[in-house]
Amino acid sequence: MITLLDARSDSLTVTWPAVVGAKRYVLELKTNEDGDFRELSSKLTQPQAKKKNLTPDQPHSFRLAPVMGDETIGSWITHMDAFRTLSKEEGDNSMELPTASTVGNQALAVKWKPAEGATGYELQMRENKGGEGWKTIAASLSGTEVKKKNLVSESGYQFRVRPSLGDRPRSFSPPSEAAVARGLSEALARRWFSTLEHGTLLKSGSSQPVLLADALGGKEFVLFYVSAHWCPPCRKFTPMLANWYKMTAKPFVEVVFLSADHDEDGFQSYFQASHPWMAIDYEDDTRERLMATLKVSGIPRLVVVDASTGNIVEDNAVGKPLDLNQWRRSARSK
């Protein structure tokens, strides 16, 4: 069945379940119940289409047929009730689309601008797949930001929001851009953390270990930082790295401290006092194994790893600009 994805005063966007074996789709439209269907396109290859230049506050009906690989046309697919464009007033009062961004392991932060006079907001979500409809995930929100967890679809998700405004016309915002909630990649876990005891990391300032997926899931880059309290260059570099991490990089980067201290007491005092990120337990053999794999011969050492592939994109970022965009370009080129 065809599903309405978005309505504006001058356009309608529709979606439908992908038909297995379909080479393309024929999409037709009729306006008003007494009208005739007319062809919009016969070359659609994706299960979604937007029809522009429509009249406000008018009903429209769509139908489509899949064209199979042997050029045979399948049965027509349509929908029950007509889809209506917004009135001009509804369109003018519509909110701006929300934004969705990664905020942790398989989690997205959804934000939107407040609407004047709103007493609350309804938030809806859909999986970004052909034919998927909207589902209300919060009927009445007082704020303008929500964190949504356990989002596992590789197709991503879209969100839309509308305000509660008493008797005034209200409509949903346009959908957000589709966002994928990143988790912990198998490549990263397998290449660097396969021997990690208990599958956890230590977190500065906390007595509780953190599961590897919760510590690193959703990050673009993992930085292995080899350092020690007895090392003067390390004591100079660590505050600079910590300031950059807290002010700029924390949503995109996680640092994992590999201690080169001579004993656990030295590690603990240095880690808790100066490192606002994660660490591998001093007693975990993975710490020394990673330093051997990285061929650490001098410290401080900061190795930048692409969290999606597990590949090294910068062998030592100490003394170089901490440039996320440069690392992104390097990751794409590998």
C-alpha cells in the first residue's frame, strides 16, 4: 500500500514497499475523486516520490505498478483515503524540520526549534524504508530535544514534530534527514579488542566499568593514547588533548588510554586526575598487546583509528593538528 511520507501546501511525498524483482515503477496521480489518473513517471527506481506544484488543501490519489525485469507490468497498488495537501495557513504555521545526530551507541539525539505559543510537542519516527509509515513515540513533550536509543536499522530513521497550539491549525514539520544510529563495528572490536577481559573499559571518574559497545558505539574515531605520568612531554600534551576532547571532539571521538606507567598506582593516579575518557585496565593483558601491535617506541603516542573499519588513519597525531575533517578524508581514501 502507498503511504504518505510528507504533505506540504504545494507538494506530497509518498512511499511504498519495494517490490522484489521490480526493475522500475510507474506512478500515476489523480486530483479529486472524479478525476482521471495521469502518469507522473514510468522510470522510478526507488520506492519513494515527491509530486510538486500541487494546489493547497486538495485531495490527491496515487497508484503505482511495478515493471518487472521482463518488462511485464504488475498489479496496481494504491491507498485507501485520498492524501490532502496542506492549506496555505497550515503550511505557513508548520515547524521547521528537526535534526537527528548520533549521540551514543545505537542512539540518536533529535532536536527542533521551539514553536511560538506551543504547550507541547508530538514526535513521530519512521524507519527509512519504502512503505514504512509514521509512529508516535511521544505524544506530549515539554522540551525540544529527545534521545532515542536502540536504533538498529542500517537504513536509518526520520523524525517529524508538531506543536500543540490550542485551536490554531497545526501540522507536522517536514521529515528530518535520515540518520543512522551507529553502533560498535565488528571490525573495530575484532581487530583491537578481541582479547579484552570482561568486554569492558574503565571510565575516568567512575568506579563502574563500561561495556565496550556503550563506550565506543556511535563514535567516528577511536584514539589510542599511550602516555605515562613520569613522562614530561605527556604531562604537557595531555591537558591540551583533554581540552580539545571536551570542547570539540567528544560527540565524535573516544580516547582509550593505554598506560605506560610502571605500576598500577601510577596508572590510577594519573588516569583519574588527568584523563576525561576511557582506559584499558592496567592488569588487562590487552593493554600491553595493543602497545606491542602499535609498535610503541616513544610516548606520548596518539593513534587515530576509524571506528567503522578499524583501520589506522593517523599513526601518531601528537604534534599535528587534531583535525576531524582531515581524518575523515583520510578514512575515505583508505
